[in-house]
Amino acid sequence: MPRRTGPTSPDLSTTPADEAREAEEHEPPAPHRYRARLGALAAGAVPVLAFPAPGQAWLAWIALVPGLLLMQRAPGGREAAVRGWWFGAGFILTAMYWLVPSIGPGLPVLAVLFGALQGAVGYTVHRLLHPPLTARRALLALVVVPAVWVSAEYGRSWPALGGPWALLGATQWQHPAILGLASAGGIWLVSAAVAAVNTGVLIALTAVHWRPRAVAASAAVLVVASGPLLFALREAPAGAGAVTVALVQPGVVEDPQARFDASARATAALVGQPVDLVVWGESSTTADLDHDPAALDTLRGLAATTGARVIAGEDARKADGRISKDAVLVSPAGVVDRYRKIRLVPFGEYIPLRPVLGWVAGVSRAAGENRAPGTAFHLLPATDRTGAPLPVGALICFESAFPDMARTAARDGARVLVYQSSTSTFQQTWAPEQHVSLAAIRAAETGRPAVQASLTGVSAAFDAQGRELARLGTDGTGALTVRLPLTEPATMTWYDRVGDVVPAGALLITAGAAVTTVAARRRPRTEPRPAQPSVGGR
């Protein structure tokens, strides 16, 4: 009897190059290809339902599975990468649809650009998870697929490309126990955890043998349990005091002076209340407070009568002729300090490569002229009503999307994170809810309470673990007053200490997988050796 020899299961490091070539030589007919790609485009919209405002956070743990399944079942790596690209484009189009008034036809371009980053996810899923699936490849996939996903998110988070928005981990903003992961590795670790569980679900659904299914199930349980474990291990604030903050929300008021007056009336209503700090929204005044004595006198008077310093949002043309956005700290004596917004909104506050892309302003509400950015971040030296120091990390609107800026504020000694916002252009969309969710995540990452004051809502406050304490929705006006428990000034989360080690590790894993794949594809094609009869008739 001839001795039977069975094929070995391929993995990331040993898959023969001819296997990939042969798979890509058998492309399906064009109609079938485009049906699958359109399916991937539609599947990209599914995870968006887990974000605000739909808010189906539970869905995030399985929402990637339809798209991953299409990538897994692609006939070859190239087609899987294309499906990943279409999936990413569908995600961006759906998650950021509200940008259409601001950038018009630029949104499809953005979707194609950012969607391309997900092509690496498609290729990785196909290479590691195509049948027959082994326990070894399942384990590799549970590490490599989340790493590639986080690498793609980190890539599109580069400020020059627009910055981090709609990161997968943000779906869990209302679940402080899950956000325990953010205190260790930032939003990136939460994204990695959600991507890992989705990968595990895909393996459990498609693996034939019990071993890869067992590996996937065990990994998913451990990942889901790690967030609550870290949350439980975090020390709650104790004996560090508290401050009362008032968030002023005038509502939808188009006229700049009327908006200023509405904010002043809401602040005046606080007289007699024990308020330590009053925060106005972004662009709450268009007066240059260094050269407009009437507006400054109003703010000085409010600081004197309420007993609380006021942080106003200044959106004004300065003496040099340029417009900038500043957070201005005002006391009864006048302007104490100001912080100028560093990271501007692409197209909303400046147009990248304006000589080339300036035409976008003619077909949308993109910036008619570029705002002047600030040059460096620093804390505002606020004090509470007793005069005790209350250093504030004041950041403006879009800057709440950047984990590194909140981390810098925490490391510099901020007791409170303050975000000023204006989302009036997007009032009836998902944007206000998406925006306010970021303050909860920054609070959990840094171990600092965070507040957001928005002109038109949502204004909200969160404690140092990301739990919501108070909220004023887009249909509300007035002043929202909240008592914030403080943490000790020297308190640091793991993320404060180590920074972005998770995306750095993800990039290293992604690069290692890429090198291994290229090396495997360069191996010479080998023909299978015919089975030889055994000696002795065995």
C-alpha cells in the first residue's frame, strides 16, 4: 500500500507563493466581483450604528463580521484588499455624512483615501482566515487583524489628514467599565479589543474544527473581561476636593451680538450660586477682547458678580488681519491668559493646499479664508472661588478628538479638561452626539474630569472615569451647573505615563506581518512530490 501524505495547513509564515498566485488567477466574473464589493461598501455602514447618535454600542462587538466575512471569502488576496477598501469607504461615507455641507464633493474623496487603509485589513483577514482554518492561524489572526485595524485608524488620525474621528473604540463611550481599557492604552486599546472580538466571532462562525473555535471563544471572553477588570483596579478619586462648573449654552442664535448677550444673561443668572468656573462655548464672542473694551467689561463684570472666572470662546479678527479661535480666561481684572487653537478643522477652518483645492469653498461651506493656528499648548491658570489654583486644560472643539492633547494637559498638571464647542452647522445630524462622546473618552484616558460647553448642544460633564454627570441637549438653553470631583494633581493613568504604545505596537506587528508575507511570496514555486510506495507493503 502506498503511504498517504496529507497537505499541511498554510499559515502566515509558510503559505507557498504559488497558492496566492493560483487564487488570484481565478478571479470571479465582473458582475460577481462588483456585487461583492457593493456588499462590502454596504457592510461598512453597519459599524456606524454603534456610534452616537444611533448608539447601539453592543453592535460594535459583531458589526465588523459581515465585512470581514466578505474579505475572508474573496478568491484571492488582491480581491480581499479591494473589498477591504470598499468596506472602509462605506464606513467613512456613513460615519461622516454630516460633513457634506462643509466639504461637499470632498467627502467621497475622503472616503476613498481613508478607505484604502482598510485594504490591508482585507488582505490580512483573507491570508490568515481562509479555509481550512487551523488553531495556529486563528491565534495569529486574533493578534494581527486588530493590529492592522489599529494601524489603519492611527494612519488616518494624522492631523494633516484630518485627525482621529469615528475610531472604533469610541462606540463604547457610555460604558465606563469598557473604557477601563482606555486608561491603560488609550482609545487605541479599546479599538483593538473590539476588533479582536469581531475577529473571534468570525472564526467561531466559520471554522470547521473545534480547536480554532475554542481559541477564538477563549480570547473573546478574556478581551471583554479585561476592561471591567482594569476599571475595578483603578482608584476612585478620594479626598481631592471638588469644583462647581457652569456650562453656558445660548442655543441657536445666528447674530453674533445676540449670541454674546444670550450667554451673558445665562451667566448673570448664576449670581448667588457657589460657582467656581464658568465656561462659554466656542465662538461665543466675535470681539477681539484685547481691543474691544465694551465686550471685555461685560465679561469682567460677570466674573466679579458671580465670583467665578469665565472662559470665553473668542473667534475674532486680530490686529494682524487674521482670524483665530481662542479660549480666553477672564477675571474681574481683565484677560488673564488665552490659548489659541492649534489643530484646525480641515476645510471647516482652513483648506489644505488652498491654491489647488480652494474651489471647494465655492460649492460648500468650507472656510472662505484660513484661520491662524496657535503654536503651542499651555494650561490656563484658573482659580476656584476661594482663590485656590485650578489649572485647566482648555481645548477647542475638534481638539477633543486628539488623545495626545488631553494627555499633554494631564501631564502638565490640569485638574479639569475643558472643551469649547460649536456644532450649529450640524445641529440636526449625528455630529453633536459624536462630538460630546469624545470628552468621556478623554476623561477615562487621563483620569481627569472633563466638560464640554457647546453653543447649541450637546453640553455635558464627565467624571474622571468617563461617567456622565450632567447633560444639556441640542434642544436646551441656559447654564448647566455640575459638581466635579477632582483627582489629585499628581494622579496619572497608565496611558498618561506610557502614551501611544498600543498604536506603536500595532504598527510593529503590521510591519512584521508584511515582511513575513513578502518573504513567503518570494519563495520559489515548488511542485508536489509524488508519493513513494513503502518498503514491506506497509
